[in-house]
Amino acid sequence: MTFPVTHQPILSNGTTHRLHHLQPFKVTLADHIATGQDLIVRVSFHSHVYSQAHDGSPAAEAVFLDEGGKSRVFCPIRYAACLSLHTLCTQFLLNNGLTFESKDRNQRNHLTIAGDPTTDGVKYHVYYELMPSKTTGVNVEFVVKSAYDKEYVAAHHKRREHVKRFLRQCHFKQERVPKA
């Protein structure tokens, strides 16, 4: 797998879906390391933000292998939702948004964004992890692993914290957040 992930257009049902909005980009967080020292965060996305698991159906169109080598199929619903991810992630970082830890179906730990985390309802969940960067000029990698609509119950996520805490932990301790 190459890192960060870059995305090529996908042809599905005769339509070419451009993925330029999912190319990696940087967000500068002023004074997040110390006064006068900015924290540079690179945001990147995995293909799960515009695809779903392939069920093996031979009729499925736009089947490809994901970053881990698993079969995926293009999902127009996830694709439509992912068009806002660049702005959503940028605003989340700049506004020091609230986040919480969660586990995916494989019991792997992720941090999660779920819109206003104080209210219940179906929300667009963004699952991500933070890693120290090995790239000059970048401090932290913000890697969005998946994103989709899901029912959210605020009472199940009482421990919500501002993302700045996790960004600083990742940078200063040089560790993945959350721990795997």
C-alpha cells in the first residue's frame, strides 16, 4: 500500500466519478505545538469512504481492491456523502471539534466524528486515526478510514474530547492515536 493514498476516477454505470476531492491535503493549526509553532496535519482518505464490501456478485460493477487488498465495490450513496469530507475534516480540525473512540466491526479502535455529538439521530460518522508523520513538513497524519451514515445515541458516547488533545498526544508521544 502506498501512503498517503491517492485516488483515480472510477467508472460506474457509464459515469466517471472523479475523486479529486479525496486527494491528500494539509491543514495548518496555528500555535498548536507552542506559541509561534504550528502543527501541520495531512489529511488523507481510504477508499472505504466511497465504497462498500463486495459480496462476490458477478454483476457488480466497479469492483477494485482496497488499501488492504480486500475486494470493494463503488457505492453511489457513500460517494455522494464523501463530496463534503474535505470541508468537514478541515472545519473539524480548525474548530477543535469533539471526537470519541469507537470500534469498527473488526474491533479495531478508531476516533470518530459524528456531527453534533450531543444529539441523537442518524449521523454521518467519519472514522479516522492519527499517526506521527514520517514526511518532512508534516507533523501528524489524519487518516480517514471510512465514513457512512449510522444511528448515533449520545448517551453511548459520554467521553468526548477535543481533537487538539489527541493531535498533541500523537505529535509529542510519537504514537498512533488511538492505540491499535
